[in-house]
Amino acid sequence: MRLPPSAGRATLLRGLLALAPAALLKRAPAAALEGGQLAFQPSLTGKGYGKTEMDYSDFERTPSGVLFKDAKKGSGKSPEAGDRVVLDWSGYTIGYFGRPFESKQLRSLDGIEEGQAFLRFEVGGGTVIPALEQGVLGMSEGGVRQIVVTRPELGYPTSDPAHAKVGPKPSTFSGQRALDFVLQNQELIDKTLLFNVKIIRVDKPGTNGWKAG
């Protein structure tokens, strides 16, 4: 089989990268920043990827069971209950073949510009899953963290299948399909999720027009 010209090979490679994320995630770096944007993939280990429990030995665990690991420490304000945080984020169904449900690539394919899909929520307001509300505590502006959700009570509630009340809701149709396939699947598949988050800004009550509550 004759290889296509260099431009064609590049296009083919991009297509293969999009179609086979699971194989790539096994050896992806834990974190890498490109122009200040989230560009890292989950760094996963363990035999039988997507079928057996992953190795989270290098993650910290909160009393409620949220797993987290800092990829970069921030230097700005830290969020507290009642503050509003602005996050850049991505998400993966790491318990089921590592499919992305929110990523820079998915947003780019849908023509969504950087910044349009930033996640904004009040800490303690109940508008995002508990794992994220708890996971951003202890971070600072500019910080980057990986948050793993293994317990259903820390993730998306079944009472809100459209993620209209409790987010974060994927910004693309394909991303929502990937997430919902795992969440709504009645078979015994691993529903563990991973979120990569970067705190862009922390707004204290009364700043930037923000009023808590």
C-alpha cells in the first residue's frame, strides 16, 4: 500500500488519533500545557485497561472519596464556599475506554472558541457534581488538577439525565452522547470519570458583579 503525500499522512494521522483515544491514553503524559490551555490526557496504568481497576496510588483522597492529583500549583486566590470559580475543563470516561466527553478537540470540531465553554459555578451552590465542588477546594488561580470520580453519589445524579440542573454539561452533542452512553448504560460497565480542571479565576462575593446566593 502506497502512503499518501505528507499532507495526506497528516490528515490520516489526525483521523486515527480521534478514533483511537484509548490506546493513546495509556501512554499519555500526566499533564502538558499549551499556551495556558488544558492539553493533557489521563495518565493511566493497570492491566486490562477499561476493564479492571486503575492504579490511583499517586492520587490523594478526600474523606468523601474524591480522588485528586495536582499537575500544577496555582498562585492566585483560592475558592471558598460562596465564591464563583471559572474553570477550563475536560472530561473522560476513563472507566470505559477513556473516551472524551469534553475536550479541546471536540470543541474545535464544533467550532467552539476557547473560553466559550468555560465552566462557571458557585462553590456550594449545588449546580455542579459534588466531586467538582469538593475537588476545587485547596486549589488556587492558575492551578491544574486531575479529579477522579469513582462513586455515584459524587457524580451526575440520575434524576437529571439532561444535566440541566447539575453540570458540567458537555458543550458538544458528541460529548454528551459519550457521557450519557456510560451514565445511562444498564450493563455492568465501569462508570469512573476523570476531570481535568484549571482555575482561570476566582470571584469573591461583590467582585466582578458577582453576588453569592
